[in-house]
Amino acid sequence: MDQITVEAQPRTALGKKVGALRRSGITPIHVYGSKVESLTLQTSTVDLVHALNTAGLTTPITVKVGSDEHFVVVKQIQKHPVTDRVLHVDLFTISRTQRIHASVPLHFEGEALAAREEGAQLSEDLHELMLEAMALEMPHGITVDLAPIVDLDSVIYAADVVLPAGVTLVTDPTAIVVRIAHRRGAEGGETDGAPASAAGATEGA
């Protein structure tokens, strides 16, 4: 995986001056961790947003401050409540050789044939799994194939989800990811379980 890098500088603008900083295209960031002194920094908003979109919440980012490099993961993103603009980002330092835990989104694909049955409805009970992996091997997302849902009793458990090599499941392996929910009244449209697509793939979290 290509390294995601953000160039940053020490930040001196504090308090009310931070607003002017943001308007100039600069976003405050905070780097901290158990083995590093807390750093108050700033970086290009455009570069930061690009890095965040690429890394998501699972892939590490390298923050360069002069000749120093800090290997970090995103801990918190503060956004404007109306415009959704990034206002501030907290980044936590980790080791390049450290195995980390991350909540990874599930993406559903394929068709669940059982959902075609009268009174049946596909229910996606989980939309993410907690996984453990080396920092640079943590996936952005995991694809779940709906093809095994062929009858009304079919269930996909967390343990059934195929994971990349080197990635370990932390979520309870008996947790249900996908199942068929049975309608309790065809006329009333009531269902037992979360609503989902009538048949086939739906978007994951």
C-alpha cells in the first residue's frame, strides 16, 4: 500500500485566530500518543481532506514536520455542523509494526435468492466488523457475498466472512451479519428484522 503523507507545520495561531487560519485554507491538527510529545500543528486543508478520504478511519497516515515523521491513525474529525467542512483533526501515533484494532465497514454484493420468496426480506444485521491487523494491512472495507443466502434458513455469520491474509476477526464469530427476516403480515407489511433490499445487494455502511 502506498504511503499517505501530509506535510504539517507547528501552529502558533490559537483562539480566535484559528478562524482566520481556516479561512486561509489551513486546518489545525493535533498529533499525540504515549511515546510522543503532544504536537499542535497545521496543514493544508486540501491535502488533509485528500488524505482523510484516501485513508478513511482504518489506514495510517504519515505526518511530516520538517525532518520528523509521525505514523498516525485518525482518532477524531471535528466538522462544521452545517457545511460539513473539516475544522480539526486528532491523530494518534502508532508503531509501523503494531497490530491495531479497527471497525471496518462491510459492503454487500451479489443476490440473495432466498429474498425472492414470498414473505421474505433480506436483513443486514451488521454493517461493520472489528478486525485486527498490522497497521498497513488493515483493509478499507470487506466485501460480503450474498450468494450463500439461498433459503429461508440461510445465515451468514461473522466467522463466514472472508478476510484478507494477516487480518483477524475480533467481532464475536457467532454474530449474525446477514439473514432472512420473515414478514409477520403480508397485508400490513410488518417485518421481523431490519428493512433491506427486496433481493440482491444493498449498500454497506
